[in-house]
Amino acid sequence: MKQDKFLLINTTGDGFWYDMHHTLSNLLLSEITQRIPVIYWGSKSMYSTDESSNAFEQYFFPVSKYGMDELIENISGNGDIEIANRYTDMDGIICRMDETCPYFGMNSVEIYRIMLKKYIRLRPEVKKEINDFYDINMSGKDIIAVHIRGSDKILEVSHLHELNKLYPAKISAYLKVSPDAHIFLMTDCKDILSEYKNIYGDRLINTDCKRVFKNGGGVHFQEYVNNKLKGIEIIRDTWLAAKCDYFIGNGFSNVSRAVCELKDWQTQNVTLLF
């Protein structure tokens, strides 16, 4: 036990897919440095339910057979443990790779996709919630998944409102290919949901989740009775979008990036707006 080397992957305390991309980057790093990964999203996580909970394991199975108890035991024995609690950028790892690395020559989307398939396993109850919604509302339909950000994203993307005006034309282009397609809308914004219901009527599919008004604070900063639900909502929408036939998303969003990474899409079926 004392001979093992570990990488403790902590939460960044930020939004869900920001934290996930940090986690996936460090899973790659654990492979390269031959360390055993242990993921612990503690009380700093926006999705933590109490001081002692590991928010990651509310949604996913552990990525190794070791947990915090083994790490504490290892620390007491002067074990070799590195801690990752500041955001780790995938491109920063890629640029240091050489030809001896099995991931050499791949881009970040390709590597994230591999890490997701290799390490990220949904808990049965989370998977059931995704599958139940899909079976009831989406099965047997051609579907265009659309992810539109509102609220506080304007602080990061100054031309957000102009970018959001581009979506209807992109949706129309896919509807020419698949005229009977439905639209699965992912949005954090009540105004956008109302607008799209008026445009697309019965074609529109959306989950029931917390949303804010166009210029409100981010949904992940809102209060939930149970913070676990905050994560369930974004996981459910992201995995559902990856089950769709086409995808239009915000190129500045970690959520849209994640939809692209969860499935090996045909290039012509994905549009990211910048």
C-alpha cells in the first residue's frame, strides 16, 4: 500500500462541466504520471449536500478502488500523494506530450471523449432518470438538440445576445435535412424557453429544471433544497442531448463542449456558434 502513488482530484468549486473537464484532464494526467486517481468533490463543490459528502460519487461510480480513507492512511505512512485542486487545462497537458504517449497527436475533444468512456460511469438511478425521460419523450423521433445560454454568460461572452439570434437559421438548416425533427432545448433561461415554445410549439421538448431570467444570475449559483438535484439537471440534459441526431451549441460553453465529447458525432451534424 505504501508503495502506491496517488493523484487526489479535488473540486474547483465552479460549474459542473468546468469541474468535470478539470477532473477529466487530471485523469489523463494520472495515467501519464502513473498515479492512482481518487476523485473527491468535497464541501467546496456547488453540488455538495453536506460537509462530509463526495459530490462526484452522488452521480458516478469511483474511478479506482481507493477512497479518502486509504489516502489518509497513506499520508500517515508518508505516502506519495499529489493534489489537484486548481483548474487543469487539457491543452496544457497535450502540448507537453511526446511520441511515447499513447494520446500523442490527439486533440482535446478526442481525449476528453476517451476519458469519459473509460472512467465516467453513471449511477443506476441517474442513468434510469435519463433513460426514462428519453423513452417517454424522445424515442423514435429525429431530434435536434439545441443548447442556448442566457443569464450570466453575458459576462463572459459580450456578444451573447447576437450569437443567440443565429440559432433559428441553424435549426432551419437541419430541418431541411430532417423536416419532421423535434427540437430538444437545453437552456438556463426562462425567456428563451418561452420564445422557443412560441416558435416551435409541439415540436419542442424540454426537461423540467430550474431556470432564471435572461439577465439573472447563473443557475448553478441558485439555491436548491438539495444540491444533488442541481447536478442531476445538468447531467440529464447533457446526456439526453448526446442521444440526439443533431446538435447546435454555444462554442464558449463547457456544457456544449461536453455534448460534443460524449458522442463521436459526424461533423456535419454538429454546429458550435462563436
